[in-house]
Amino acid sequence: MQTEERKSGGTGRHFEDIIPESRGRIWNFLIWGSVVFFTLLYLSLIFNNNVWTDEIFSMNLFRENFGQIVRDTAADVHPPLYYFLGRFFRLLFGESLQVQKVLTIIPMSLTLVLGATKVRRFFGNGVSFLFLIFLGCIPCSMEYAVQVRMYSWALLCVTACGLAAWEVYREGGWLSWIMLSVSAVAAAYLHYFSFVSVIIINGLLLLVLLLTRDNRKKLGKWLLFSLAMVAAYLPWLPYFYAQVTRVEAGYWIPPITAETVWSYFEWAFGLEPIPQTAFVYLGISLLAGMFCLLLMKKKERGMREKGGFALLCMAVPALTAAVGIVLSLIKQPIYRDQYVFPAMGLFCLFLAIGFGRIRKEAAVLLLAFVLFTGAVSYRDEYRAEYKATLTDQTEEFFRENLGEDDFVVYNYQAYYFNYKYYFPEDRLFYVRDVDLSQDFDEIWFLDTDFEWDFVPDQIIPYNLQIEYVGHYGIEYNEFDLYRVTKGGSAE
């Protein structure tokens, strides 16, 4: 495999020269080994039943038929494609959290495969390998690789759309136009800010076609496929309009401040024990931008084009976040840090191209730092999945102790949505609504601090006794657990 940079001659001092192009087997091992390695890391995080509120929302929607999914998502703030995929997987493989986590890992692995195939073909072995390392290790990626939400699918579609735009520019074949259109429409049906990202990609492609004389003949195809994309989105457009106009001032996302904007960088690049890594990644990003500008000054047209493409890749997440911030400032807060995640694959490609020709010594330091952040990110995510909450202990206790005629009573009303994922809904009651005259064997009372107690005037008429059992929790809501029995002392 020979890239245009290689044809122009190499000095042997750059990262891409550490292993000669002729040693293809070594590059195959590094590149495909990275794909397998990160996929195995993701799989190691799925063997638990620790879910959070949005994941429970997903799991509940997967139980509905496709028509109900459309109605429920139309009443929410997301498009329906991811929930269709989850429903399809549930029908094929049954109701299992692990099945749905695998569904989120598949697009992460496919994005890595894009790095090992498309990125490698377009930009060479070194850039391909760096892309995989950046994508696998950047602090914000590990969580969303296994989260039962649409973000990993949106990442795949936006990354594929960006690469298809490059292929359209360089080659312009019908297949590249189809890939551009299909990935863009899929992204639009997955998440509204991945919709924003693909609009930006298509807009930047139009601008590049207009500014490059050789490519103006492609404007007709751009218009044709843009109209096709609009037509493909028309069925959802009324729901999209209703969702956008229905957002109320009471929406829970925090207002945009300087601290909020900085928190976006900490979310993307900061490690929980070492938030200062955000500054290092910002420095790395600035250096990558400088290297891309230097590429654009090279004599070889191919190198100039790749430097420009890398900067446009960087523009996609930057402009996506900017759109969200501006809309939040104009009307009300609608943007969250994670909404830029679908565009982070293109950000990693920007870094990889920028650092593809750095000196060997600098490459070693860069890789050491990025791999370090990846290792800490994995450790933190492992703890979040397996050790950060009391969910496992709580589930084990209730597996052994919850009888068929027992009630579960809770006092944190907002957590009903979460509790009904773990407990039988017909035996789950809010403390102020439970009817104690019903027949039951025991009541298990989940007492969250600063919420309503199981008050004496509620239990005195029924001669109930309360016994403290221990401290447990679901997700990040911890509570004291009490056993309530009828008459006499609880045994």
C-alpha cells in the first residue's frame, strides 16, 4: 500500500516510518489487533444489571411494538431508529440487558473497522493506527461504547458520512454518494445533534465543491442526493417539528455559562481523578491543527487536501457544539455535553491525520499519554459498571428475600421509573399511596434520605412492626431498607 505522502519520499524520522510499508503483516497485527482489543474491552463491561434512567427508558421502549415506539418517541425528544434496532434485537435474542449492550458495541466495533479499512486506504497505516488508538482511548468514548442508548450508532453514521464525503470529493462514484446519503439519513433518525453534524458535513461538502473548479461538475449529484435525503426524512418531519416546538422553559438541562462550556471539555478529555488531562488534550488538538496547516502548505496536492480535510473534520464537532450552544442561548438550554459524541470519530480522525507525520520520539510520548488516559478511562468505567453502586447487593438481597406476596414501598417518588425496572410493578407502591389493608406477607420499605417516612399514623391502625435491615441502593440512589411485618415483633 502506497499513499501519496509515501510516494513523495520519506526521511525515516516520522511516526509512519517506524514500521516500513513493506512490513504489512506488522501493520495488520497492530491495526486489526487494536480493533479486536478494544472490542474485547467493551465486551468485558457488559456483565452486570446496573442501568441508569435513560437506559431504563430504552429497555422499556424495546418491549413495545413498532407503532407504539413511534408514538412514544414522538412524545419524547428523540427520533425512533435506535429503538427500532433495540426492538428488533429483543425479538431475535430475547429480553436481556447484555443483548442490548452488545447492540451498542456493534457500531463501536464497526467504527473501528472503518478505521482499519477506509481510513487506512485513504490515509495510510500510521493514520489508521492513530485513529484507532485515539478513538479507543479518548476519555469520553468508553462509557458510550456500552451505554444502552443511540450514541454509538450515531458515532458510526457520522463517521461514515464524513469519510463518504471525502470519497465523494476524491472519487465521486455512485457508491460513495449512496453511502453519504444512507449514513446521513440514518444519523438524522438516530439523534438530533447527529442530524446537525451530518447537515454540517453536507454543507461543508457543498462549499468545497463550489470552491474547487474540478469538482463543480459534482454539484448536480449533490443536489440530487440532498433532495433524496430530505425526501427520506419527510415521514418524521412533522414529529420533529412538534418536538422542537414543544420543548418548554422547564426543561431540565442547565443554562449555558462559561463554567458549563468548560465542562464540555472536561467531559470529553478529562479523567475523573485527573481532570487536568483536558488541558493536555486541548494542547494536543492545537498542535494537530498546526500540523494540518503545515500539510496544507506542502507542494503535493494530495497532502494539502488531506490537511484541509482534517481541519474540516475538526470543524464538524466544533460547529455541532456551537449550534447547540447558540440555540440554548437564543431560546433555552437544549444542549448537553454528550450530544457532540457522534462527531467525535471525526475529531479523532483530525488528530490522527495531524500527527501522522510527527517525529518518532514525539509519537512515543503521544502514544504513551493517550494509552494512559485510555487505561484510566477503562478502570473508571469498570468501576462504574461493577462497583460504583449498591445495585448488585440490592438485587441479590431481593432475589433471596422478596416473596410472591410481598410489597415494595418507596418514598423517592421520582425514582418510580427506575424501581419498576427491578421490581414487579403490580407490587410496587409509593409510600403515600400504599393501601395497608391489602393482604401481604411483608413490606420492604426503601427509605431514601430527606423523603417521606413510613409514618406512625399510617401503620398504627394495622399493628405493623418495622425492623431495620441494612443500607442498599439502586443506581446512585441509596436508601435504608426496612422490613415491615404484621403484628408482634418482626423475626
